[in-house]
Amino acid sequence: PVPKKIPAHWINNRWGQKWPGLVEAANIDTYFEGRKPEWIIKTAEQFYTGLGFSPLPESFWKKSDLYPLPPDSKRKKNTHASCWHIDLENDIRSLQSIEPNARWFFTAHHELGHGYYFKAYTRPEVPYLLRLGAAPGFHEGVGELIALASSQVPYLQSRGVYLFLLRRDAALGSGHLCAQPAARSMERALVEIRFRFSRHRVAVAARRRILRCRY
Ligand SMILES: [Zn+2]
């Protein structure tokens, strides 16, 4: 019999990073249709420059392998995204296969989390030995945090990704905006995730507001 609680890696993503396919309404790929893959990675870089970090080194754009290979390509590549601090200096590269969809939008933000972490290590007062970081898990945590931030509705809207048509809910009378049904499920899912990560009162309040908007 299937136990009530199952390991996260039994579901779709073997690293247990995401749980795709469980909530049908959370598919927002259509909102990325028509975007260029270059727009996705540049938008991810802008997330970090918006925080005050400097742009990625020029070599990142020349030496990274960011886009899918043509179907008839003789060269093959691992399509699982990664980011590398090649020389522990400024040679930072990423392996991705960016396509215009939500998954790659969030993944690009995640991978640059590694890249910007590497950049932060690249300073004279940090010996090479320490530029590897305490544990890869910490980089993953930073990448996932930024990926989560990049999935927030206000950020997506600020990048021109309008997840849904918004309508004012007159019943609330507070000017709070409620989403259309599919997007509402998405927003609830995102808030649920955020809620699990934090018991901060703001997150709880946001969750309550959205639940109140259910109908
Ligand atoms: Zn990662």
C-alpha cells in the first residue's frame, strides 16, 4: 500500500526541488510564449543588478552554453541546468537550455544565484580555498530563494508578465485585487509555498487575504 507520506523524490523531480504536475492550474507557461530565451536570462541578470550587484562578466555571455541545441546537432549536452566557477576568479559559466516557459524563467534566476555567489567570493581577501564555499547546499538555498522571489506576482508583473486579468473585488471594498480562477489557484499555491518557508506575519496575512478572495 502507498504510505500516507511519501518521499519528495518519488514525485516528478528526483531532487525534490519542485512538485510539478500536482496543481493543473499552476501552469503559467502560456504567459511566456513569444518571449526570447535571451530575454529570460537577461531578465534574471537584471534581478541581481536591481539588488545592486554588478553585471555578469562579459565572458559569461561568450563562454556559457545557455540555449537548446538544434535537433540535428551532433553535439549533445546535459539539459539539467548548472553554474560553474571555472577558475575561482571571473570565469563564471552556466549550462542551460533556456526555452520561453515558466520553468526556465525560474531556473535562470536560480542559476544566477550560484553565479552571483561565485562573484561575491571573487575578491582578494578571500583565499582560493575558501571560494568553494562551506557547502553546495548553501548555494542551492540562495538559488532557490531567488527562484522563489522571481515567481512572485508583483515581480512578474514588473517584468511585463501579466499572469491574469485582475478585477477589483467590490465585496471587500478595500481595493484589493483578486485574480481570475486559474491564476488565483496559482497565487494561492505560491503563497502556500511562501507560507511553508516563513511564519512571518506578512505571509500569513497575504494568505488570509487570498483565501478571502476565493469567490
Ligand atoms: Zn542550483
